[in-house]
Amino acid sequence: MSLIRARVKEHLPSVLLTLLSIVQALALELLWSHIQETAYLYEFSASAVLWWGQIGAVFLGIVVIWVVYASSAMRLRWVPSIGDSVYPFVIGVSEFVLVAALGPEHLGAWFLTMAFVFAIMNWVSHDTMRRARLDEENAEFFRNRGRATLKDFTGAFVVVTSLAAIGAALLFWQGAWFVVFAVVLINALLAWQLYVAARYWDRSVSLQSS
């Protein structure tokens, strides 16, 4: 059994990243098709700026998801569960929905889907770290890191519930003034997530090399 576990752990990074790269490529292709085929994106109007903000958020989300997965797979080793093979498909479907919901007609659904993306990625990250902590190969990485508590998820909870509330409101109130602010906020949060991931990667590499 130990041989099988070792074999699974050895092949997990390549299998996981190959699967995710296929899903991400399909999401980017759908996004590019939407950009090419949607006429209102090229109108000179405030609305067009808003819709480009949505597109920017979807693109940033795809990049952040790739960075989180790639950095985890390269830094850590863990015994995968079936969920590790299922999560990329769930995330991929949510990305496809985000692209399909772009534009003025489906703002509520777009914000609700974005809330789901934030929630599932936080769950995947926590689940990965929880199981990686159980593996002795990652002992150096977790040596000075305490276990996550409910307090550590306060920010994620606020973001997810806020996006879900905005999405629910927009299902009934299409002319909401806070849409522009919310789209800008999503882009800022995703850019911050990318920055944090980059800093975390640098700290991890310096730790392992020291």
C-alpha cells in the first residue's frame, strides 16, 4: 500500500495540472469568443467599461485559480482524494457560467457565480493544506505555521456573502448603482489574491532553499 501511495503522490502534480490546464484553456477560449462576438463591448459608453471590467475579473479569476493550483502542486505533496480529480471540473463549469453570464442581462447570476468561485477556491485551498499537513514530506513547510481557525476564514466569508448578496439583489434590481463599485472591488480582490500568492511563493521557495 505504501508503494501505491508513493506512486499516486509522485504523479499527482502532472495529472492535476494537465487536467486543470485543459479546463482553463477551454474557459479562455470561451472568453475570447465572447469578446469577438459581442458588439456592445466596442461601443463608446460607460456600460461598455463596466462589461470590460467583468471580462477583466473573469480573466484574473482564471489566472488566480491556475496560480493557486500550480503553486500548491509544486510546493507540497499529499495523498489525493477523489475530490482532487473532481474539483477542476466544478471550477471549470463555474468559469464557463461566468463567461456565459457576462453582460447586462445576467448580472445577478454573474455575481452569484463569482461568489461560488471564491467559496470553492477557499475550500480547495483549505482541503489541500489540511491533507498536506498530514504528510511528513511537508513538515518543514508547516513547522512554524499554526492550524487554520474560523477567524482565518473571516475575510473569505465576508467576500462570499457580500458577492452573493449583491447577486441576489441584482436578480430583482437591475439598475443598482453599486454594480460598478462591486465590479471594481472584485478586480481589486483578485489582483490582491494574485499578489498574495506571489509573495507566498517567494517565502516558500526561500524557506525551502534555506
